[in-house]
Amino acid sequence: MSLPSFDLLARGLWETVVMTGVSGFFSLVFGLPLGLVLVTTDRGGIFEATTVNRFLGAIVNALRSLPFIILLVAVIPLTRLIVGSAIGIAAAIVPLTIAAIPYFARIAEVSLREVPQGLIDAARAMGASRWTIIRDVLVPESLPSLVSGFTVTLVTLVGASAMAGAVGAGGLGDIAIRYGYQRFETGTMLAVVAILILLVSLLQWAGDAVARRIDHR
């Protein structure tokens, strides 16, 4: 059983972290506002607009219904338009981001809906504006759950980034395919699996720790 190169694995880990980190950042920047819109525009919401809610909900559901490997191929023209290539980590970030935004938006929506309606009604009774309710009630009260949901999103992105390696996106998935599978290097495959397990475990531990710290404040 051949032993994998440390430099090779280090490069793959770095590429996976970059893909996960950048797409995770964009999922937070765009997914959380989208989740807020889905909650606040629903029936009885503080910005009730059911037509907008249904339209956005349909788009989110459509994107979430696509298996990532299909989405990866389907957005190749858009990927080429944005980054000028369909391979490499920059190209992988585009479909990862497109997949992660609606995914986290739904998670954020569930977290935001857990905020007791009584708190929102009390804030409105005290004259709080709708934007104040979002800033001072909805987001702070759901923050531990949002952190946990974002952690799940990052873990999912690690798996998706490994899948993107099947089409030359780089990262640990690409190493597993090219060396572990195509060249039958069992040692490399086992090393990639071990690193992925450790990476996911670290992300989950960090996310749980942050969520507990926020929840106990």
C-alpha cells in the first residue's frame, strides 16, 4: 500500500478549506437575508407579502431539489462566464455557492420561526419598528440555532466540495478520484477519508461550542 505525499494532501486540504470557506461565507451573506425574507413575508409576517413569499419559496425549492452533481454540470456556462473556467477551485465555488444559499436559507427560516410569537407581539406593542424587530428580536433570539444551522451547512459543503473533485474541481475529492480510485492507491484514499472525517468533526465541534456559548449568555 503506497503512502500519500504530505504536500499533496496538504494542498488538497487547503483547496477544500478554501472552497468550503468562500461558498460558506456567501451562503451566510445571502442565505440569512433570504431566510429573513421568507419568514417576514409569510402570512402574518411583519412584512406580509404572500406573492413574494411563494415566488421566492418556489425558487428555493427548485434549487434545493437538484442533486449537487447535476447542478454542478448545469451551471457550467454560468461558471465559465463568472470565472472563465469550468475546472479548478474557483470554478467549484460557483455551484457550491448556488447550492448553499437556498440550503442555508431554509435552515435559517426554520431557526427564525422558532422565535416565540409573543416576543414579536410584545416588541410591536412597545412601538418597535419592523426593522428593529428583525435586528433586536428575530436574529438575536434565533442566533444559537442559526449558528448550529450554519455549521450543518459547512459540513454539507465539505461533502459537496469532495464531490466536485469528480469533475476536476481540486481539493481532497480530486485527490481521492485521481490517486485513490484511478491509480488504485489505497493509502491515499484512506488518508483522504481520514482527513475529511477530522475536518468535519472539527467543524462540528467548533460550531457546537460557539452555539453553546451564545445560548448561555
